[in-house]
Amino acid sequence: MVVGLRASTANIFIDNGPYKEFLFKHFQVASVDEESAAVVLTCLSNKLNVIVFRGMSDLAGSQQGENPIAIFGPLAARNVVKATLEFIKRLPKSAFAT
């Protein structure tokens, strides 16, 4: 699991190695997803706190041959569940509505 890299969100699926490298070189973006911005915007528009945990499961076009999502997808899902559960365990009791 890698923590601390810059992520971004877009309205397109990125499966282009050179474009991925461009994003990292110019914006230090290490990952791109397609949904998080919509979730965050909806929550913030309704004055709700929000945090997004994502499991990244492919190499966005940097792989050789076929996209390895079938291999890395389940691993990413397990890792994001572990991270989310650990985050929740560390929240103070006052963070939960009663």
C-alpha cells in the first residue's frame, strides 16, 4: 500500500501510458479515478464531511499487453477495505452521530 501520493479525478478513463507520465511529470499526479470528484462535490454541496478511499487496480496504459485489472482489482479492493476499516477504528467516538 502506498500513502501520500497525489491523486486526481477525471471524467474519462485513462489508459494511456504517455499521458499518465505527463500528468505525473507536470502535476505530480500518481493516480486518476473517474468517480471521486462527483462524490466529494455532492457531499460538500450538501454540507457533509467526506473522505474518499480508493484502491487503484491498473497501470493506466503503462503495462505491457493486456490490462492486469483482473489480477490487481481484487488486491486493490482488499487493500482499500483494510485501510478504510483501520481509519474508522482510529476515529474518536465523537466522530459518530448518536
